Amino acid sequence: MPPIAYLESVRSHHRLSADTPRTLDPDTQESLYVRYDMDALRRTAHRDNPARYAAASPRSLGMWRYRDVLPDAEPVTLGEGWTPMLQSKRYPGLLIKEEGANPTGSFKARGLGLAVTMAKHYGLQHLAVPSAGNAAGALAAYAAAAGIAAHLYMPQDVPFANYLEGIVYGADVHMVDGLISDCARLLGEQIKAQKAANLPAAETWFDISTLKEPFRVEGKKTMGYEVAEQLGWTYPDAIFYPTGGGVGLIGMWKAFEEMEALGWMAAGSRRPKMYALQSTGCAPIASAFEQNQSASQFFQNAATFAAGLRVPKPYGDFIILEIVRQSGGRAIASTDEEILASILDYARHEGIFLSPEGAAATAAYDQLIAAGELSPSDRVVLFNTGAGLKYTDMTADAMRLRRPQSLPTSLPVGGIITPV
Ligand SMILES: Cc1ncc(COP(=O)(O)O)c(C=O)c1O
């Protein structure tokens, strides 16, 4: 595992040391990327390193198979990464990357797994996050595994599973009457108050909000390495990615830059078109894309059952938009009705229970196939970012489905177990 050479702010390219834990560039408030000595990496990181395939050490599995390009620290792992790539039954070119197979049932395990690994490395004892739900659940699990306290702020109407995760893993759970933006504000005030009260550093909470620390992007970049490796070190034509804060999209793009710099991709390989998919109930990126703007506007009255997409103003909006445009992709929003219809369609025809966020991607995919903008044979990797089973309450509500109140009279209770 390589040492971090420095942290680099995304726009100003300021270089900062990674010797102490950092959130944003203190001068510009920009996000920071992890940078390595690429000349050294070219000598030490090997794409086809057989050690990466050895099952002898559990650390050689999952996303840690890419430890040659991840920071040098002892992993806190629950088995995240190396998720299945499922061939669609109907579209020959469509591959569904099943991120619901991760620990805690979502791709958040990758980013939070690495963020908690680094927090432990730095000796941090309190981590805090505003979350649309799944990041909170993932932080709670990894913090428990690391013996670190987790403080979670999430909207009170998140899927019940996210609340339950927080409680089960023993986190400090704050349910907020508002959106993730309100959660971020309240958490910010709390940390400010702790600093004003001169709380000892060990007791001060460390904020690991999306794109406000460098390691969640670094963990999620493993999706980019994984897609390429699972396709025999080639790129797909397009990647469909449900976008809230956009960490995965940004992380994958970083992975592509690194893989190319390391010579892991054949010269002249064309990067995939990146599609950012949202719900019309909260579509800041899709709206900015449509209106040809370089950053998003705060999306008023955000409401969608795709809870992870309810991010009214992503911190890295300008980075997401830049990547989508540069790649020749698009940002598209589907209605919640279309998203629900897509959940049912893929469940019934593919056997895959999508998260509402994943179904925002399938809904857009089907729309582009129908419009002839994509062909069923185009090689597309579509991310189902979470397990549909984490959303039983939200999806059932969207379907107006209720548990039957009484059992049918033809099935007497106990009749099956107790012979008459
Ligand atoms: C299942 C799921 N998909 C997508 C997203 C959006 O992720 P990102 O912030 O990386 O865009 C989230 C965020 O909470 C999520 O939980």
C-alpha cells in the first residue's frame, strides 16, 4: 500500500500534507483528492499482481484487492467491494453492478470503509455525518467495527432500515425534521460549538460529510477499478450512476485517470460516457445540465422516495457536471412513478429488486433505449447502488401496499403446524 504523497484541492491544486486528518482546503474550502507518487506507483502497483487474486488473506479480497492504489493503513473491513456484475436477461449490452451486495446493503460501504480506516489510522475517536440514510448506516457499522463513536444526522423520514441500523450498531442517532442540507447545518453548528467550548481534540467530532474529507471518494474509486477489471481491463461504452452527492461518479473518474497514468488501460481506450441519474423530485444536477449551467441551484422542496437522491445542492456539483459533459454523457431525471414502474419491471423480468436510486438509472436507461439514443447492444454498466430490501417501507408506501389485516379463512392459524 503506497504512502500518500499529498492531498490536492480540486480546483486550486494546493498541496497539503496528509500527516494530520483534514476536511477541506482551509484557504478555499475546496474538496481534497488523495495523491500518490505516480512514478513510484508505476513501479510498485501491478494490475495483474497475482497476490491480488490470492484468497489466503481476507484482505486480498473485496475492494482491498486494490490496496496497491489505496492509502497505507490497516484496513477496517467488513468484506466490502468486488460486487457481482449481472448480465441483463433482456438487453445483451446491459450489466447491472449489484452494489446492494455490500455490507450494510449499499455502495456507501466502500467510502465509509476507507474513511473509517483512515480515521482509525489518525486516532480519531468521534466521527459524524449528515446523511440521506445509507451513509449513516455504513458509518455506524464501520465505526462499531473500529471501536470509534459514530454521530449520525439524518432526515426523520429516511427508510426505517437506516434508523434501525444506527440504533443496532450503537451509534448516537439524531433524526432531523428536514433534509440532508438541514442535517449538515445542525451538525456544523454542533462541531462549531464544540470548538468554541475548547473541547479536547479527542472529544471533538470529526465531520466526514460527502466531499468534505478526502477518503470517501478514495474508497468509492474502487468501483472504477472494479468495472474495468470485471470487463477484462476495458471500459464500457457508458456508466449509469444514480447521483445524489456524486461521490461515486467523481471517484470512478479519478480511478480512470489513475489507471491510465499507471498504464493499466490500453493506449487509446475511450472512457465511458457518464450518465448522472436523478428523480424529478430532486434534480439539481439534471436541471443544471439541461440549462447548461456549470453549478446547480438549491433544489426547493425536494421530495422523492429515492431517499439517497434527496440532495438539494451537492457540494461537488460543478465537478459532477464537468465530468458528465467531458465524457459526452447526460444528466437525466425520472419521475417517482417511472422509478416505481422500473422497480417492478426489473423485479419481475430480471429477478433483481432495485433500490429506488438504482431504478432511477434503469428508468433513464429504458427511456434512452426506447428513444433509440442507446442500442440494447451498447455496453452499459448500470449501478444498483443499494439493495431494494432496505426500502421495504418506502417502496410499499409508493405502491400503496399494506400487509393484509386478516389471514384467509382457508388457512387456519396453527393448522399447518398442529395436525388436527
Ligand atoms: C442507494 C443510494 N444510491 C445513490 C446515492 C447517491 O450517492 P452519491 O452521494 O454518491 O451520489 C445514495 C446516497 O445516499 C444512496 O444511498
